[in-house]
Amino acid sequence: MKNYDKTKVEEGARTELHDKLHLTGAEVSVNCLPAGACVPFVHSHKQNEEIYAVIGGAGKAVIDGEEIALAAGDWLRVSPAAKRQFFAADNAELKYICIQVKAGSLEGYTSADAVI
């Protein structure tokens, strides 16, 4: 049995990697909102925080009523209870990766979790 999974993300509006990579500790999605588009709903989570990596374009997030400008290279962490919605700029698409993990679950990281 191999100890890894590999997949390719095709161009599209949204690709969820949970099933494709058999993820057991996180949910990861690759997203692209066309210019002028938005996620069509406001949402929050019961227990998962989300980490967003903007990989292209520009837009904004509205979190608990506050507007946050987004551009390529930005990273954003959102607490579970925060109400959020994402919008692409009128003249640019917004490409981002969303990583969803259970808040407070990280017990070790980087060198503290490595076995050398």
C-alpha cells in the first residue's frame, strides 16, 4: 500500500480534494470566482476554521460585516463562528485555496512533528 495520493486540479469553479486525496485531517478546495461573481451564500462553521490562500486575481471577503480586500499572495484565517462571503473584483477573477481544519486541533507542527 502506498503512503501518498496524487491528483490534478483542472480549471473550474471549485474542486474539493477530500475524496480525491483521501484526506483525514483537513478539507481542501481550489476555487475560482469569475470577475464580478461571488459565493452565493454567507456561511459559518460549527467547529472548523478556514485558511484562505489567494493564488490569483483580486476581490474581497466580507467577514462579520467587515470588508477585507484580497489580492494574490494574501493569506487569511477565519474563525469558525465568523460569518463570511467572498467576492471577485468587477474586473478580475479571484482564485484561492481554502483549507478547513478543526479549530484547536493542532498538537505539533513543523520540526516538533517531524521524525528524523
